[in-house]
Amino acid sequence: MKFLDRFYIPWSRVEWVTCFFLGGTLLLTLTAVPWYILTYGLDWFQVGLFFIWFFLSGMSITFGYHRLFSHRSFEAKMPLRLVSLLFGAAAFENSALDWCSDHRRHHKHTDHEDDPYDISKGFFYAHLGWMLFKLKPLPPMENVADLRKDPLVMWQHRYWHLIGFATGFVLPTMIGYWYGGFEAALGAFLISGVARTVAVQHCTFCINSACHSLGTQPYSARCSARDSWIMALFTFGEGYHNFHHEFQHDYRNGVKPWQFDPTKWLIWTLNKVGLTSNLRQVPDEKILKAQEAERERRRLEREGRAPAEAVTEENIPVIPSRDGVLN
Ligand SMILES: [Zn+2]
Ligand SMILES: [Zn+2]
């Protein structure tokens, strides 16, 4: 009976629109996209447009929704915030306001009941299962009071479906038509619209599933978050998730200079030209101390002695930064 319970579907709570959108775009990507490529071929225009749209919508999630709006790890000028909101909608991962509310709850309650994408409920649940059913009652959204004061965020919250449809599907289709008429427009719709949406979504979803299951825990084992350089390759640097959960207000996820984190590089570069400011970073000493403490805890655990208390962002001693950057 317990085993069968796992397959129980609460039909009255199914989020039908989400199910059809996720299922429909995936189905088209697996059928119509290969058909188009086999029928009309694939030229550099279609490949280039796919990667540009993948970059615009994917980076709008990591740079905008995640590090800027959810964590406020830096400040950005209005045009950047606007572009992040316009193309973030094209990833079809909810409005920035809803996304940030879920994400802040994820950080606050990681691996527990109130974590919206709690990995302890299984890989599939954390990946996308959590979106397929209505939560009863809906969680309060008082954790985004700061974002509610931002008129741009509220405007996007109201119209994000329309905005996403325009920037995610209509715009690449129009560019395709301009480039090569109906045939190229159809290709742009299928490849840069539909397949690109599926690609960006599953890369983001992997942060909640794979980055809470596979990889290393160099900074702390107090929650399931893990560092994975492989995942970082597909997620603009968000794969260094163990560091991120330990130091969530740092604008970097791949904190070491050699770690692949294009979002960090973009924020840093835009800072040099004055478009981003107040980049928050944890002092090196604090990071090294966390790594050292975790190494020591593991050593004691291996030797069968009581493991030392995991060092967290809260209990770690504050060490003044050498360069005066805030944390
Ligand atoms: Zn996480
Ligand atoms: Zn985060």
C-alpha cells in the first residue's frame, strides 16, 4: 500500500496549464524540431539565433532573477533590470516576483517541508514535480516586500505571460522571417523559441535537482547543496551550489578565479563600465575558514569521533575584509 501511495495523483490539484506547456514544448522539441532539421537542414543563422536566445533568457534568470532580484548581491542600472525582466519572462519560469519568493523560501528551508523544491521528496519532485500541483494553501509572499516596491518588477509580474510570449516566441520568429521568409521563421520558432525554452528550463531545473544530489561539499554539509563544475557549464556558473548556499549574498557562485562562472564575469565586467555596483563578496579569509572547518569536520567523522559543528554563514566569526567590501 505504501508503495502504491507514491503513484497517487491528486487530480483536483493538477496545474493543467503548466503540465501542457512543459509537456507540449518537450514533445515539439523531440518531434517537430528533428523533422524541421531533417527537412530543411540547419544553417549557421538558426544555430547562432538559438545560442543568442539561450544566452539572453538563461542569463536573465541567473544574472537577473537569481543573483540580482532574489539575493540582491549587486545593484544594476534600470536598462539592465528591464532586459533581465523582458528575457527572464522568455524562460517561462514564472514572474520574477514569484520566482524570487520561491527561491528565498528554498534558501530559508532547504531540505525541509517548506522548501518548494525539497530534494528529500525525490529527484523528479525537485526537478519539476513541484510545479505540477497547486499548493494548498498558497504560501504567503511576505518575503518579497522589497521587490513589491519596484515598479518594473510589478509590471513584469502582471504581464509576464504576454512579455514571455513576445520575447520568447514572436521576436525570434520575426527575425527568422526577416532573414529567410516563412521557412526560416518556422525554424526560428521551433529552434530558438520552443527547443531553447526547453533547454533553458531544464538547465535551471537541474540546479534544484542535480545540484542537490551530485557533486562535492567543500564548504559545508549542513544541507544537500553541492558544487559541480559540469553543471556550471550548462547553467552560466550556477553549478557551484554548495558555495552559493553557504554564502548566498556573494555575487559569485564559482568563487575561485578558475571556476567557470560567466554570470560572475558579466556582473564584474558591467561593474567596470558603471552598469552594476555594490558587488557583495565574502572576504577570502571567511571562505577559507569555512573550507578548513568542513575538512576538519570530515576528518573527525572519518575517525569516528563526534563531528565538529558545521560552520555556517551565521556562526562563522566575522573577519574584516581587506578591501572593505561588504558582506
Ligand atoms: Zn539550492
Ligand atoms: Zn540562490
